[in-house]
Amino acid sequence: MMFKKWLESNNPISTFQAITDKIMERYDLLTPCDVVNGHCQQWAELANKRIPKSEIFFLEHNDIPHAVIFLAGLYYDAETPQGVRDYRQLPIFNRPRGECPEN
């Protein structure tokens, strides 16, 4: 019950966006796509510290592990602060490994 109240009073989207911004600044990255292509574990660990009820999952993408957060039935990563129900909807699972869309 306490977690449900936390979700109602806190916006996980803004929390995840702030974490992405922090990782981008720390590692001098340009986009959230850069975070998921090399710094996903750091992102997930920081997110898990900020939201202790979240879980870190390691999913495989083209034989490379990808760290995501699972929270309240949704999967999150640096590119998807709004979360998705099916991890295969995460952008990283729908493009060739290491590629980022043009800005």
C-alpha cells in the first residue's frame, strides 16, 4: 500500500528522465540512446537506488545483456521513461545493435 501511494505522489517518468540526464552528463553522452548502448547498467543501478521497489532485469539483445528497470508491471530504460508492458517494445530491441536514430 505504501508503494502505491509513492507512485501516486511521485512521477517515475520525471525520475527516470533525471537519471538519464545525470548519466549523460557523467559520461559526456549526447542522447538517451548513447546511454542504452554502453551505460545501461549504470543507469539501472542508479534508478534502483532512487526507487528501491524497482527491480533490475538483464535482458539479452543480439547476445549482449541490456539492463532495464521493472516497476509496477512496466519495463524502463533511458530511452523509455514512460515504460512499456512488453520489453520487446523498448527501442533498443527494434534496431541493429549499437545504432541510434538520427537526431
